[in-house]
Amino acid sequence: QVQLVESGGGLVQPGGSLRLSCAASGFTLNYYAIGWFRQAPGKEREGVSFISGSDGVTYYEDFVKGRFTISRDNAKNTVYLQMNSLKPEDTAVYYCAATVDETGSFYYTETYEYEYWGQGTQVTVSS
């Protein structure tokens, strides 16, 4: 059974850090591109950061560039999102998603391009 499980969310003060994890089961993450998305109340789901399959090519949306880092540990079948310098506007439910990347070097930035989704983890940035 294919499954993605996010963890690591929580409440943090502005300027703080969190590391989200996306653990995969039922498939080998190395052959999949992964995306992190987020959805704030009343807003559409938006892309945050993306990583290709085996080559680990990364992409960040402008609003997180320099603050967030996406990485993958294929041995642990897990992708991470390190979030630093968090702002109140980063508050949202964060989702990871996976889709096949046969080349190893493609990432995908749109929700419709992803086949599998996790259940989400809440991130709240507030003082």
C-alpha cells in the first residue's frame, strides 16, 4: 500500500525553525519526484519546494527561497523540509506529494502532476 506520512509540524514563534519529514512506504522514493505544498485557511493549495528523483534537483518558490531547504535520504525513504526564519504567513497545513520521475532529474510544481499525497501536518507560526 502506497503511503506518505508527514510529521514535524507544530507551533513555533516567528523566526524559529521546524523540520518536516515525509516518510514513504509501499514504494521506493528514489524513483519519485517529491513536492511540498501548503494550504492556509481560505486559500488554495500552493507549491513550496520540489525535488526530483535520484538526481535531487531542487526548486523553491520565491517566498521561501533562502529560508527553506528540501532534501532527501533515500536510505530512509524520507524527504525533509527544513524551515528556518519562519514567518506568521508560513502558517498552513503542509503536504508532501509524490509522482514518478523516470529520469531522476525532473521536478514538478503543480498539484495535478502528483499522484500520491500525505495527510498533512499543521505548522503554526505565532508569538
